[in-house]
Amino acid sequence: MNRKRSIALYRRALGLIPGGVNSPVRAFKAIGIPPVFIERAKGSKIWDVDGNEYIDYVGSWGPMIMGHAHPRIVSALKKTAPKGTSFGAPTPLEIDLANEIRKAFPSMEMVRMVSSGTEAVMSAIRVARGYTGRNKILKFEGCYHGHGDSLLVKAGSGAITFGVPDSLGVPEDVAKHTLTAPYNDLDRVKALVNQYPDQIACIIVEPIAGNMGAVPPARGFLEGLRQICDEKGILLLFDEVISGFRVAFGGAQELYGIKADMTCLGKIIGGGLPVGAYGGKEKIMEGVAPLGGIYQAGTLSGNPMAMTAGLATLEILKTKKVYKDLEKKTVYLAEKISECAEERGVPVTINHATGLLTVFFTEVPVKDYATAKTSNTKRFAQFFIEMMEQGIYLPPSQFEAWFISLAHTQKDLDRTIESCEQAFKKI
């Protein structure tokens, strides 16, 4: 494929933007080639600035569950934009979206809109600390909750990709309040809770991990966290920025029948526009300003464009058939890719949940950060390049989930499987 314009743009960007990109994983550092620059998208496809077409499994890292430029979402935005894109004042749309979120997530009795998943998590943790009067938080190795200081400790997503799960610029005095445990390891959680009695404000977890690759919870793991939190007066915080409205309309909480004390959302609830939300029990959220003394604010929070796109998206997702279709596509893709790898003698482990899938280049069952790290990243890089040459655009990291959309057709899936077969032959 010709990528001359992408390469030229990348070289220009390098002099203007750190690493030439506005988010680290976009730099393709784990792959070893310059990134492609995207010009447009429609449905399941994206086109780069050189005119190359790809079937897209990044989907803006999750929001595009309907596919790109869905007509109903675009139409709704066209009606809203002429009225004004932001007012810095309350609008009816933010009430409507908060109401839809609360109906889907009954544990979110009150909701506060923000502008990103990172902002939602940072705010929710502040609320948890303010409500409990405790300072420490417990997170899980390989789970990424945004780039807030206290959360860049054994983080997932781009932090794993670059081999630096901790970040420079995070003071030790901040990091010391963050405890970490292996994902799916209840015994370690219990040990830490007993080691720091009455000091842990919240346990934050991706109920379905998506930032060390897709890693579902082991049976009893989430139930165990709920029990521990109830017994010890700790708030259970579910980061459903990825899983919310993707694995089910009510996210992982609907799927597993477990209610969190607080929940963070993002991605899908903005229909592709910058958005985030956090919420929880009324008695907890009443501590947030202006009702209480826990301060959080945002100029663009609840802006009409993001609210419009989110409302249009959720309206389409309300039917149960939507998630049955998405699950069917996910399982089909996972099973067929696994068959192709086995036929070609390529050792892989494939994890999936509705709308999420990761091909780990390892024979080890992947259940946590340590087992995810057994993956052969060099082989993944070869696989990625071969797939891109065949017009399949995957997340440029072994430790990210593929995002499957409702716009992916059977033809798209079959072409992807054929491309996998060809790529497995060459690696």
C-alpha cells in the first residue's frame, strides 16, 4: 500500500506534537512503522489520507458501536449544531441523557457529566475519598483508568505497550496511596484490605478488563469484591468506560447482576464526541459541589453536541436484538480466527466479551496482567503489519481489545478471517 502522504504528515507532526500524536498508542511504536493518518470513515470502514481502505476494529477505541458516521447520529448533530455548540449553562439535553443512563444503570442514582473517561474516574475517586474520609485506593495490575496521577501505577493500555506501567511526574506521596493487586485474585485483595484496615476508600476495577487486552472476570471475582467492600465499608467503583453500553445496555452490571457503589462511563454515551460521566448512590453523590464540599467542575461538561450524539446512540441500542447480533458477530470472529491459528500452528489465546476481542500471541490462558505479558509482541507486530497490508485496521498494540461494531457485516467478518489466515501463514 502507498502511504506517502501519511508518512509526510507524520514527519510534519513530529515537529509540532510530542511523538507526532495526541495519544501515545497512536504512534505505532510497538509496531515499528509510522502511523497512518485517517481522512474519513463510514460504517465499518475507514480511509487514510492516501486513499487506502480498511475494515476498522479500533472504532475510535470503543465509541463507534454503531459504526462510523451513522445517519441518525449525524442527522441529530446537524439539527443541534446551528442552535449552539456550548453554553456553559444547563440544557434539557443533559437531563435527558442522565435519565437514560440512570434507567440503564440503576446503581447510578445521581449522575454528573464530564468530558472524558479520565475526568470521570479522577472525579469519582475524589468523591470516594471525600465520602469515606480515607486516602488509599486499590486497583488492579494492567487495568487502565485514565492518566490521573494516582492511577498510573501498574496501569494498562498504552502504559503496557511502552513497557513503562508507571509514569514519570507522579509524586511518590501520591503513588503511595495506590495499592495494586493482580486482576482476578481475591486472596491478594483480602490480604491488602487486612493490611490497611480502615484506610481504603475504594476498590476500582474494570469489571471486564479491556486495557491489557480483553480479560473477563473469573467466576466469583466481582461477587467477591462486592462482599469485601460491604464488609469493610469500602466503595466498589466500576470503571465501565469500555464495557458500559457495549457488553449489554446496562454494561457489566447488567451482565453479572452486581451493583457498584459508583460507576464511570464514557465513549459510547457520547456517540463519538468527547464525554464522560460518573455517578452512584444518592447519599454519596450529594457530597459533590454545589450540594457538598467535594469540588469538581467542567466548562464543556454536558455540552449539547455530546449529549445529542449520546442520546441518538442509546436510542438505537435499546433493543435487546442489538446485543444478540453483536455477541453473534464476536463469537463467530473469535472461533474462526482460533481455527485459522490452529491450522497454521500459530499459538494464540483468544479472549472475548460482547463487542470485544483480543488475539494474544501466547499459549497461556490470559487471566491477568502477568499472563497477558507472556504474549509474543514481536509476532503481534508482524501480524498487525500483514493485516494492515490486507486492509484490516487493528489496534496497534498487543494489549488492546478489538472493537466490533454493529456495522460490521458478514462479508467484513469473513474477509477479516481470510486475512488472518494469510497473515498466520507469513508469521
